Amino acid sequence: MNSFDGKQVLITGGLGFIGSNLAKELARQGARITIVDSLIPEYGGNLWNVEPIKGQVQINISDVRDQHSMKYLIQGQDYLFNLAGQTSHLDSMNNPFPDLEINARAQLSILEACRHFNPEIKVVFASTRQVYGAPESLPVDERHPLHPVDVNGINKIAGESYHLLYHKVYGIKTSVLRLTNTYGPGMRVRDARQTFLGIWIKRLLEGEPILVYGDGKQVRDYNYVSDVVNAMLLCATSESAYGEVFNLGADDPMSLRATAEIMTKLERNGRYEIVPFPGELKKIDIGDYYSDFRRIRSRLDWRPLVSFEEGIRKTVEFYRTNLSHYID
Amino acid sequence: MNSFDGKQVLITGGLGFIGSNLAKELARQGARITIVDSLIPEYGGNLWNVEPIKGQVQINISDVRDQHSMKYLIQGQDYLFNLAGQTSHLDSMNNPFPDLEINARAQLSILEACRHFNPEIKVVFASTRQVYGAPESLPVDERHPLHPVDVNGINKIAGESYHLLYHKVYGIKTSVLRLTNTYGPGMRVRDARQTFLGIWIKRLLEGEPILVYGDGKQVRDYNYVSDVVNAMLLCATSESAYGEVFNLGADDPMSLRATAEIMTKLERNGRYEIVPFPGELKKIDIGDYYSDFRRIRSRLDWRPLVSFEEGIRKTVEFYRTNLSHYID
């Protein structure tokens, strides 16, 4: 697969976890890559993430809220992987405005720039299972009602909807992926702002017990980052993906307790504790979640290739030697 | 019913069509009313709308996007009727940012002000059937999927969602009404920015033919403004309304052609023409729409009391003597 050889590709949030893994794969395929990242400390950007490809990518430090920067950078691109986002649910409740500006308003200005200056561009938008809220039934497919439990979920729905609307009305080739818990080398581990797995890895490697909130029975599904990158590349290059929204998901959803069991076995003194939910998290807890991803399997022939056992082992290995670059 | 006697009430968009009718009813019930309106020419505010009660209301000319103004005005209020909005679907596509700022961002800042400075306030938010998009089935109830066909619909969904979230997480007593085509004295008639019925009334009274787009068979439902005002007062004062979303609707949905037939009979030389859709409107047309409003009927015992024949007759009579105040 070399569809990206010589192609111009823009990645927003490209110094972040998923963006940088995508950039590495695209570099391998010969793409000409421009990364946009704000490097805001609370978000996921980290220059160490692109260390292996630093001569092969153009890095533009700017913010997706900067309309003028985005308008310039979008021109001439064949593909836009639109990954920059505010991902913290708690931050979105404590101060909802940055979340709205990044996850909704900036998306609209990016799409306006595409419409006016590059209507042939292909756009993949990274959304989240958070838009569903607490599932009414499991597994959750794309027709499940959207009942977001936080400001982040509401704004991500707006961001998704703008992408789908600009396909429908203006023909922009957009697609939307609803990611579940994604993990792998490069993820944010200094806190739980991306996924709780980040802080779990950090505590495991620092000899602290993993803290499992609630009763440990909540079910989750996880995707290793290479599987998510593959899904994004498929969406970008498949006619049948444009104007569509797809769940990602895994064949092996499991409880938090089972997750902690697997992870603690990776370290000699690994251990976990079941502790009560902190109040502010309890309010926005969604119970069990795992997705039905048959739509992307049947339409784009995507499926996850890396099991949680294998993926988390690789991830913990990565952080054994790289942790200092992620917690400084 | 005098639940509002002596109560402090804030109405955003209070110089507009529905807001001013609400203000008149609340004034009759003895409420102490503050109206907020931006008087932006493209929107619905018109000082003539409150001429009959001008000594009984405090009028504050400001914009719901002005966080400081809103933060001050919300304090001490018992009720907030949150009606200010950008309503034009075409404007939302031509320049999506004002729509986002008013229908989404300002709603979030209003709710943040309620949360921090007046958590006991009761809030009624005026939303729109536009959030449903083209119906998958008829009549449309509140569980119908949301498939907005324009930027306005996407932002109104965000505005609704913030209101419901702030009830769920912070206990603010909010409710959401999804209005269908509302008409009556005080509506905008200089163009179709509120509902097509406005421009139809203007053309009828100016001796021009009503222009019916498409084939005239599209079905719509209409509410006379006094019925909408009643629904808002019920939501504000009913414990069972908080945290809920309700459709409004009518017992007599009808085709555009039937609507035009009724209206043209009100003027001696009244006539209408069936003409093709202008392209930009065709793109966002939703086909037939009429709502299932059994939820508000059963929970709040609301039902529309004014038939379209009666309501449109009163409305046309109003504009026979007042048209100059609405088109200048």
C-alpha cells in the first residue's frame, strides 16, 4: 500500500499520540507531511514523538483556533487528518470554552477553509465514543442515540456534524471515526487526560498501585494505535468512507479489573487497588462501553490486528525506556 | 394562573416575535420583566413589539454574546426565558460563525453564569424542529434521530445539549422546547428568516402572489404564538419539565398549497404561484414535517388551542394595520 507516496498531507495534532504515529506511517509510505500542533502543555503534543522522523516532516507550531494559519496551511494539501482536539472530560466541565473553541469552532473554520480554498481535499476527523454517553444497549453501533455526558461530548458531536454537513452540502470528502480507548507508544501518561490507561502505565512503572475506580467491573474496549492509524488511512483513501461515520472497537472488550490484571503482570511488583470513584468523575461515568464496529469491517475491511495483551506489552516496554520524555 | 405575580423574569430575545408575546403575557400576570435584545437588524427584535407594555418592562439592549452583561443580568432572576437566537438557515451556511457564537457559545456562557451566580433559576430554552433534519418517519417524536441539514441545526443541538447537561450535572432547572413554525402578531415579515409564513403574509398584503416552492405538497405544522407562550410558561413552572425536551406541534398539519389556499382567501385579490425551489434552499429542504407532541400533552397537559385558520386570520389582521412597523 503506497497510496500516499508523494502526497501532501496535513496532520493537526501531529505531535500528539495518534497524530505522530500516523505521521511515522505516512513518512514510511513517502508522504510529504506537515504537522500542525499547538504544543499546549495540557494537551498531547510532544516533540519526542516525532524524533525518529524529524528530518522528514515539516513542523508548524500553531493552533487550530488560528484561522489565518489554518487557511494558509490547508491550501495545496491532498489529505487532512484532523486530530487536534481537547480530550479531557474534566477540563471541559471546569472551563467549557477552550473545549468549544477547539472541538467545535476551529473545526468549522477548518472546513470553511477547505470549502473556499481546497474543496478537493480529503479529510478524516477523529471523534470519540464519548458522544454516545452511557450506552442504552451493548455493543454500541453508529445508530445508537447520542447522549453526551459532558461538554466535551457535546462539542465533539458538533465537530462531527460539521464534517458530515460539509460533505453533504459542499461535497468535501470527509469521514468521521469514533475512537474508543486508544493506547500505545507516544500516549500521554502524565495524567488521565487522554485515557485512564496512560496514568495506569505511569503508576505501574513508578511502582505505585494502579487505581481502579468503582467496582472494577466496568467493561471497556481498547485499540492499539497502529490499528487506529490503519483505519484513518483507509478512510482517507476509500470513496465509500466519505460522508460516513465509523466506530472503531476491539474483539476483546474486558473489565477494568481484567485490564489491571493483565497490566500488573507486566511488572514484577505490579499491583492494583479498587477504590471509590472520585465525586467529579462519578458524575460523568458512563458504565459499561464496548462498540459494534461491523460497519467499518464490512465497508472498509478494517479490523484490529493487535490484541490488548500484545499491545499493552509493547506500550509498557516503550515507556520503560522513554518515560522521562513524557513526565519531565 | 398567577404563578408569575411579582416574579423576576429575564427574556433574551425579548423584543423579538415570541419573546415580546411572552413578555406581554407575563406583564399581564404581574411579573417584573427584564428584556435583553441586541436589536441586530437581521434578527427579530423590534421595539414596536413591546409598545403596549413599554412602561412595564425594563429593556436592556445587549447581546447574549456579551458575557459580562449576561452575567450581571442573570443574577436575582427567578426565571430565564432563553429565546435569543440566530434563526436563519441560509445565513448559517453563508457565514457560520455568528450562528455558532449565538446559538452555541452564548448558551454555554449563559449557563455558566446560572451555575456560578444563580443556580436556583428556572430556564426555558427555545429550540427548533430543525434539529431533526429530514424526517425518517412521521410524525416526528422526541426520540427521532437528529440529522441537522444546516449549521444552524448543528449549533441548536449543541445549545439544547448544554441546557440538558447543566440540569443533569449541576441541577439547573432547564427545559427545552422544539418549536415548529410559529406565527402571529409580531413575527418577522420582511423576509423568510424566521419562517416562510412571514414573507407570505407580506406578499399577500402587498398584492404580490405568495410563492410556494417545490410542488406545494410538502406538509408543515404551525403554532399560533399564544399556544407557544403557554407551553413556555408551563415548562418554567412544572417540576416534571426540568431536564426534559418537548416537541410542540399542531392537530392540523397541512400542505404548503393548502396553507396558501387558506391565506389567499383572506385578501380579495390574494393569489399564489407554485415555483421551482431556488438552488440554495433545495439543498437544505427537509421534505414533509409534522411533529408528535404527545409528550408535552401527557406530561404538562399542553395542547394548541388556536387553529391555523383562526390564528392566521388574526395575524393578517394585525399586519393590515401594523405592516409599516415591520418593513420600514
